[in-house]
Amino acid sequence: MFQENQISLSTDDECRLPKKLIIFRDIIVDRWSKYTAVWWYVKSDKEVKDFMNYLLKDKYFQKSTHNSYAYRIKLENWSILEWKNDDGEIGAGMCILRELQRVNWVDMILFVTRYFWWIKLDSDRFKNVIDSCKIFFEKICLTNNKK
């Protein structure tokens, strides 16, 4: 697992984000809880709602315990619209939003889905959400920079 600030990613165009759906299933498995990271390119609130409706039609995400997410969108006036949702995993949305702010990426929504298998993780659940984001960022930059 990653330690805080272990990876360092560029916030410029060095890591180009594709405009397609990216899913890393079971990016972390901890005491039978499974975490999945899902990314999508968005430019407006409407696109966020459309994507959420699309994603939640999938039975995998319908049956999950928590679908926490955060997004950041750069508006025409150069301000940044940010939002988060915990979906019952109190604090998870803020963890995701902080990671998006840390790498300073915009025009994206990032879901971290958790399947809970009845073993309480206490504060480790937040570490797993944060680590899911960091692993996702590292994988997506490594994958896209090889092209």
C-alpha cells in the first residue's frame, strides 16, 4: 500500500487523460472489502448526472455497498466547480476530492466503489479510499504516458 505523499504526479499536460470510461476493479482488497476506481471525463453538471445514471444501471455498481465520488469541472470563467458525495461512507467523498485537488486535475469525476463484507475497517476505510485514488492516478499516468 502507498504511504501519504509517496507518489508525485505532474499537474501539467505530461499526464494526458483520455476521454473514455476507465475502470480498475478490485484495485484494493482489504479484509474482504473490495474497492474499485472509476473515472469519466465531464464538462458540466448535466454530464455528471448522465454519467451517474449510466454507471448505476450496471448491476456491479447497483449491488455495491458505497459509490462515493467527487468531481472537479473548470467553468468558462476559469473558476472550478467541485462536489463530493459519500453515499453512506461518511468522509469518503472528501477524501476523493482532496486527492483530485492534490493532483489538480479538472473536468473529471472519480468514483471509488466499496463492497463491504461485514468486517469493519474503522479508519482504514479512509486510507483505502485515498490509496485507491493514488493507485488509479499512478496507473492512468503510466498507461497514458507509454503511448
